[in-house]
Amino acid sequence: MMTISRRIAFTALAAPLALAIGACSDTAEGDVAATEAFDAVPAPEGQEWTDVVEVTDYDGYLLGNPDAPIKLVEYGSLTCGACANFAQTGADQLKEDYVNSGIVSFELRNQVHNAFDLTLAALARCSAPESFHPLADQVWKNFDTVMGQMQQAQGQLANVGQLPEDQRFVAIADAAGFLDFFAARGISRDQARACLADSEEVLAIGTRSDEQSTELGVDSTPTFILNDRVLDERSWDDLEAVLQTAGARPVEG
């Protein structure tokens, strides 16, 4: 069977984009046991925990204390409105108040919905690991602008599948204004083009998305996983309550 990463490289973009705009459904239920509050863990000298990033075995970007007792994972799509809402309403507080405590780590993994999504995911990875979370947040915090550019670009990309593989994602990024968007945020146009021309690596992001979604039962975004337990919660208010139940407390001061 052709993976989503291959399908979206060869097909028109209108239908997948409609999927990305649609509502995000719930996933499997999961209850978190009440736990006493953990003591804060000091960050390495001269750093905050939000300065610490590592790429995991799932090719996610883990922010914070890699040994944190509470490990939160988000499967997010960069073209999902519900993911953008979380980034706009809760992600900063999660990082500043909880990741910086050293008690909670936050790993972001891509779930790919369409060719635009895959292109954005590749561009967010087109720098040092420390840039991934800020770049993803910039996409979500400018969601209406990014989506508007994508809508306008669809008519130009009907034949993108006929281009050589090393040109397809560059063409998508150029038509949708992504090259300018990321250039304004530290990824030069030449750097972005070089990343997107590596079609094997770009397509691998989609393949990992397929495989992990099947393995873990992730069928919507955002999906949050807390210490290997899939959560029902989607909003920041609900998620913060779960974190506190699991023993997290916000940084004092």
C-alpha cells in the first residue's frame, strides 16, 4: 500500500486540505491516577529546561528534562485548527510553568495530513533541534494567514505530482508562501530549498507519521499521550488539570 507520504506527493491538494480544516475527533479513553506532587528539578547551570531539546527515537522533539517523571507527547498537524488553538491558548503556559519545573517534558511529533502539512513539517525541521518548537508554534500562531496562503496556492499545484521528486516540495512551499514565511523566521530561502529538495527525507516524515499513528492508535489531532496513556483531553484547561493530577505543579515565582 502506498503511504500517505507517497500519495500526497502524487495527487492534487484540494481534498487533503479540506481534511485538515475539518473537525478533529476524539481518541481512546484514558484515566490518569492521582499522584502526590513531585519536587521541582533544577535545570543545568545557566539554562532553563525549555532550552533543552533532544530528538527522540520516534523522531519527535522533546523539550525539557529528558528524565522528567511526567512525559507528555503531542501528535500535532501543522494544518489542524485544533492544534493551532492549543498552541495559541496553552502551549506557552505548558512550557513556562510546567516544562521549566523539570517535572514535565513535552515531546512534539508530527502527524501528517496533507502535502502542505508535510512541507511545513520539513521546514520546521530545517534548522537546529532547538528551533523546531518555536517554528511549529509560529505556524500555529499565524494559522489564519498560513491557511489563507495555502488556499490560494491550490490552483497553482494541480500538476505538482508531475514534477521531479526533488522539486515537488519546493514548488509547494513557493506557491504557498512558506519560503517567505520561514525566511522571516531564520530559515533562508536557499536553506529551505535544500531541505525540501531532499525528497527522501521529507517523505520519511510522512512514513513515520503513518507507522506511528497505526502503532499507537492516533487517528486525530491533537492527540496527547501522558506516560504512555492516550488522553481524551484537548483543551489547555483540561490538560492542565490532568497534569496536576499526575503530580505536576507550576513553577513558583
